[in-house]
Amino acid sequence: MLSNFIQMPGFLKFLTGMAAICVLSVILSILPGYIDIFGQHVSTSEWWSNGSGSVFAVSLVPIFCSGILMLKRSVYGRVMHIAGWISADIGVLMVAIINDVKMPHTLAYMYVAFAIASTIVFAGYLYFGKRARAYFA
């Protein structure tokens, strides 16, 4: 898998690295402190006791799996990565609802617009980028 990582185009390495960082974000949420959800602080103990930690961790499973699949050059890595982004974005919104985060509608709309735009950009790169297509061929 290391040789596959070395052969990946730069942006694909970045996406694979982001998939690996998801695990780190879950690990960091176990440590004492707080988590910032759209400007509202939630203690890590409350994060796990109210179910936010579990929801967030489960929502990151597809994107983490996509990193492994991309390292194995599986064609399913691309679709899993897109599904992972959608899952993670929905997970963030669910966590905000669980913690009764009050955010202006404009911020919510901006988050959703960014989530949709980034998913489209990543999907476009994974399926139409010459180097990404060549890597999975």
C-alpha cells in the first residue's frame, strides 16, 4: 500500500490523508477538553454522554474506509470517498442538532452550500481528473 500511496497524484494523496485524519479527530475527542460546534463549546464528556461522539464517529467510517480502498486502488474507493464526505457532512449537522446549537440561517446555508460544492469538486476530480483516473485504471 505504501507504493500505491507514493504513486498517487498529489491531490489524491491529500484526500487519502484527510481520510486518515478522521481517525485522529475521533481520538482527540476522547481527550479532556471541549469541542467547538459552530462556535458553541461542548465538553468532551458531554460530547460522548449525549451521543454526539458516537454519531460523529459512525459518520466518519465511510470516509476512513475510502482511504483504505484508495490505497488498494479499488474502484470502490472513489464512490466510498464521495459517500464518506456526504456522511461526514450529515454527521456534523446531526451533532449540531443533538447539542441544540443555535446558528444563524446564513451560516447553516453556507455550510450546506460548501458541503455540496466540495463534494462535487472531489467527485469531479476523482472521476474526471486524468491522473486520478489513471491511478485507478
